[in-house]
Amino acid sequence: MAHSATVPIDRASIVSTYTVIKPFVRVTPVVEARAEDFGLDPAGLTFKLELLQHAGSFKTRGAFANLLLREIPPGGVAAASGGNHGAAVAYAAMRRGIRARIFVPRVSSPAKQDRIRSYGADLVVSGERYAHALEACNQFVAGSGAVSVHAFDQAETLLGQGSVALELAEQAPHVDTLLVAVGGGGLIGGIAAYYANDVRVVAVEPEGAPTLARALEAGAPVDAPAGSIAADSLAPQRVGALMFPLAQRFIDRVVLVTDDAIRHAQATLWDRLRVVAEPGAAAPMAALLSHAYVPQQGEHVAVLVSGGNTNAVNFS
């Protein structure tokens, strides 16, 4: 079963994809918390702990969707990644007995590089940013016959990531708003396609990497700055072409957060919840704590903690 850009990225396709990947992924838990414990006052606060997914992030869903729904040649698979997608593809390839070569930029964290190696993939560190790693990956694919597993601009990737919303809709049907970090947009694109405006989906980006904000302003994906403490997960230079129409239709707004706000959110999640979130995964909480997103009275907010691949376990 092969998907292309013409395959609908919608709730029905996400449901059918989930039936295929479910034996290989974890149903990650939700935690209902008192907003007051975080100095907040929405009617309710729910955390979806996707950092507890195999390989430490939501990316594993899209990785398995690619490896299970596409025909994989003897040359195996290749992927460019800031780190999490590479770890997910490496893990999925290990589980499926498939060769994998992963390209990451130098900005990729040591924790993510170590995890990729631990799953037996060939790791290539190339260039300063994700765009450079992607160029190297594309050159390898062209000469090797391997299948490219794109981190966000691939139908299977979006359909796999959308299963986060499928689970959350069952676990927390009372949620009004979901805050989601944005890098290339594969996660929020899949989530937005599943909810289709049934839930308010709010995108959160670092001020130093406003990829979706710039795209929405321009009316199309455009290059944006790629700096931030979260650059290894939220700074791909531009959002994907497949997710962009979904963003235009189904994403309520984009809010921007500072690196200081992200650091504070990491520390707060550890202090109050004993959750170790990598910088990109702490961005949605940063939006709440910094009041970049202010809930309305009576609004029940969900925060997606999307990954935990970091060496930092003590915040001060």
C-alpha cells in the first residue's frame, strides 16, 4: 500500500493508518493536572505525554507508517533529521530488520545522536542545519536506491503523526484547545487533519524559527530563520507543502515563544510534573506560562509534550 501526495490526509486515512501501525507504537498516557499548580487558571489542563513513545518522541508513529505502508527496497531507508525523526526511523528499521542511514546536522543534540547509533543505523553528521543534512540525504538516496523517509513532508508521515490526535480524542474528549509545537509541521498537520476544527489547534513556534508564522503571512511555505534553543527539532527552514493547506484550514493561530520561556517551561515541567521535556517539546507549555496563549474562561487546554530526547535531567 503506497501513498502519494494525492492521498487524502484526513480523519479516515489517519484511522486506517493507525490500524496498521498500532501493534508497533505505544498508546501514550495523558495526565490531568490542576492548572493552579502551574500558576494558570484555565478550566482544565491535560498533558499528552508523547515523550513516552518508543524512541522518545511522536516521530515513531510516522516512521512506522512509512516502513509499513511503502515498499522498501534492499537498499533500505534513509532519512534526514534534527534528531528525533532519525531516532524514530532507526528504531522502526531495527524492529523491521531494514537497513537505515540517518543524516543529522551538527546542531543535533548528543542524546539524539547516541539514540540513533544505539538502534544500529548508520549515522552521518553533515552540515550546520537540517537543510544541509537533507541535501546530503537526497544525494545518498539518488545514488543508492534507498527510500527516503521525509521527516514531515510525506503523506505517510502526516498520517502516522495524526494518530496522536486519534488517541487524545478518545482519552480526553473534553479538551477545547490543543497546543502543539511546530517544526516542519508533520505533527500539527496530521493533528489538524484529524480534528478538522472539532478542537482548537494552536501552533507554537520559537521566535527564532517562525516557519509556520512566516508561511501563513506569505500564503505559501517560505524560508524562515532557523535559530533557537530548539533548533534541533523546531527549525527546518520551511514548513512542508503537504501540511500547509491543512494549516490554512484547520489551525486556529500561531503563537511565538522566546528561548527563555522554553527554558522556564522545561524547568516547570520537571519541577511540577517530573517530566523531562526537550526544548521543542516544552514550547507549548512555554506558550501558556508566558501568556503567549491566554485561554478563555472555562477553556480546557491540552498540552502535547512531544519528545524527551535530551541529556538534561536537572534544571536550575
